[in-house]
Amino acid sequence: MPCPYSVKTMRTVIGLEVHAQLLTKTKLFCSCSADYFGAPPNAHTCPVCLGMPGALPVLNERAVEYALKAALALHCEVLSRSTFARKNYFYPDLPKGYQISQFDEPLAVNGSLDLPKRIRIRRVHLEEDAGKLLHTETGVTLVDLNRAGVPLIEIVSEPDLSSPEEARLYMEELRRVLRYLGVCSGDMEEGSLRCDANISVSPDTALGTKTEIKNLNSFKAVEAALAYEVHRQREILERGGSLTQETRLWNEKTGQTEPMRSKEESEDYRYFPDPDLVPLQVDDAWREKVQKSLPELPAAKRARWAQEYKLPEYDIAVLTEERPIAEYFEAVVKLYNSPKDVSNWVMSELLRLVKEPTEITITPEHFAQVLQMVSAGQINRTVAKEVIEESFKTGKAPDEIVRQRGLEQISDESMLAEIVARVLAENPKAVADFRSGKEAALGFLQGQVMKATGGQANPKKTRELLSWLLNRDLTPPLP
Ligand code: ADP
Ligand code: ZN
Ligand code: MG
């Protein structure tokens, strides 16, 4: 059969449903700890999250506040009244037999995230997580309900993404926003941030039949699974076949998506309002209070930095990735007003030492002090790196480290001249090489001076002295 469509005219359409675990201390409807990672199985449970008959849910106000933060950061319209619904399904990870979610009246609607291309957000709603099943090698399935009832927000995009790469960029930016807000750890490997990706291809402007891909637990997986699915769907259409709406599973090992089940419709879940929970009311005062508490978000920070500091895009991207690093950078620039210098030193030296962005153990004051000592010629760059590392590890003040360890740069001319003269006398071959035109010998001799001074010679002065002596054909007197 001839190909009915040209590959070029095929359009890719993607919409993501993202689940983000909120960093509250307790679960969404009970006072059990929500920090289940690594806890002994079923240690964080109570009659409410175990689904015991008669146990009643009580909504966690902090979870609502976090969800509001996310919704407002995503420019959503917050509904003054939203409701909780029961989503019914039977599976052992859910002892109640239903998940409490929001359905026809979600917390917030009609938002957007700019990549800078504007991706519309359809809705942000609150729901509880389900437990975890562990399928053992002996064929037994164990149930751990520590995660049952942990608060999630679901963020549903409109089908505005037009490539697998764009979908990844959207996920990355969403993660940054949630981390800046402090409402989600954004850890995809641990499952704190999860994504179901809906994708269709179509030869015209109408939306094609979509598949939903599950089991995407890294940014790489999101992009790779979507790329695979674009390819698979195109091929079927190009062969003249048709697609079925279904849920597919990403298989990391084979690099393919596999059919999982035909797509369930919302009717299948028999949603109905949860009679145990009153409607959630968010008045203007609450909404405005949360709005005022929002930090500067990544996109705004990047734009301001481009204006204010005139840094290259690359530097801005690296330094604004994590909010504590961005704030650290700005604190250092306040004390040492040379943004590009600070950027270089932070990117090369600080980020090398920092394991967790929240654990920067050298103060901005001390970091700035090192840069001041370099620019004043008190220490050279090699020594500066060492001082930063030591101050990072011990918390000691850089000027004290330099004093105690005698790391001051040797700039004193007579002292340097003496060392240079000795190095020349000890290396007659390199001296002869230079004089016969091998300029590289200068570098070697400079290295010898550095070695002789334990790296403390002022590099510029050393070079000046060396070339002055060598070019004048002076035989240096032996000291
Ligand atoms: P369903 O009712 O099947 O759950 P929704 O309309 O609720 O579908 O959309 C779920 C997600 O799928 C949303 O993120 C949406 O942007 C996306 N989506 C909807 N239709 C398509 C399509 N034809 N192609 C790709 N994504 C789509
Ligand atoms: Zn509980
Ligand atoms: Mg849906």
C-alpha cells in the first residue's frame, strides 16, 4: 500500500500529566509522617491511611498551601471552592478501594509555563498517593502502605508540546519551579516527581489518537520514550494502519514502549464527591498571602541576571539551576562586584566542592575575601583554589589560612630575582634552547621557578624577570 502521508507533514502533539509529591511533614488526610523513603514497611500508617471503616480524613492545611504555591507560580486561576472526589478502583495498593482526588472542581485551572514557548496548564489538583507493592522473586507480593495518603499535586498540561525534547525541557523547568518553591524535592528516581506522557501524531491539524506512556522515571526516559513512540505511531500511519487509544509502558532495557492496557475512561472510575470531606474554600486573603510569599522564580531570575550582570547564557543557566547556589552567587557579588569573575570562581571551584546545594560551608564573605586577595596580588590563582578548599572544609577565614600557612604570593622583586637567577644557572640547557629560538623553554623555566617557590611566585613578575634576563644575554651571577 502506498504511503498515504508524507513524513514531513506529520505533526507531533504531546501533553504531560505530572505528579509531584509535596514536602509536607504529614500525609494529606492523617497525621502519619509523609517521609516514607527508607522507613520500615507499614511503619507510617494509621486507621485513616489503612482505610479502616469509620476512620475519617482531615485535610492537611500545609498541603493545600503548597499546592497553592505551585498553582500560583504556574499562573493558574485558583477556584475559591474546590471539592474532593472518590476515584474508585480495586487494587491492593489502595486499601480504601478508592483514591481521594479532585475531579470536576479542581484547586486551580488555566495556568501556563513559559519555556519560553508558552505551554498552557489545564489544571492543578490535590490527591493522595497510593501504597507500594513489592513483587518478590518467590512470587509473593508484599504491600507497603507508608506511601498511601502522601500528598501529591497533579499538574496537567494542554497538548501544547510539539517534540520529545520540548517535553523534557518542560519537565526540567517544572522541576526547577517546584524546587525553588520548596514544595517538592523533584527527585524522579525516587518517584517524588512522576510523569505520564500523552502523545499522538497527526497528518493534519486535527488531534490524532493518543497513547499514554507510564513508567518514566528520568528526564532521559521521558525524551527517549516519546521519541520511540513518535517513530512507532508514524510508521503505523504511514503503512496505512490505525492507532488505538491505549496505555503503554516504557521499558528502559529494550528502549521500547509496550502495550499495558486499553485506556480507561473516567466513567470507569465512578467518580463521586467524597461525603467525608467538606468543599475546600480558598478566600482572597489566603490566596493573596500565598502569592506574596512566592520567591523570584527561575525564569524571572534568568531574565534579571541577563540584564543586571550581563553574564553569558551558559553561566546563568548553571548558576540559577539551584536556588541556594543562585542566592550564594548574588551574596558574593554584593561583596565583590565583578559578576563574571565571581561566576567563573563559583562554577569552577565552588560547584566542584558542593555536594548538596544546601550545604555550602564557605561563607559568601570568605569566598569574596579570596577573590579580593587575588585581585590585590596577595595570592595567586593556584593558591586561591587551595584556600577556597580549605576554608570550605574547615570554615577558617581565608586571610588566616594564608597567614598561617605563609601562602602569600612572592612579588618582592629582589627576592624573586634571586630565585630566577638560581633557576637560570641550574638549567643551562633550557637557557641555550631559548636563546637559539625555542621560545617554549621560557615556559619550562617559569615552571621551575614556580616549583622552587612552592607555587607562590607572582606569575606575571616571574615571566617579566625571566624574559628580561634571557633576552639580554646576561649571564646571571650565581647566588
Ligand atoms: P483523557 O480524558 O484521555 O485522560 P485528557 O483530555 O484528560 O485525556 O488529557 C490528558 C492529557 O493528555 C493532557 O495532558 C492532554 O494535554 C493530553 N492530550 C489530550 N489529547 C491529546 C492528544 N490527542 N495528543 C497528545 N496529548 C493529548
Ligand atoms: Zn495515616
Ligand atoms: Mg484525563
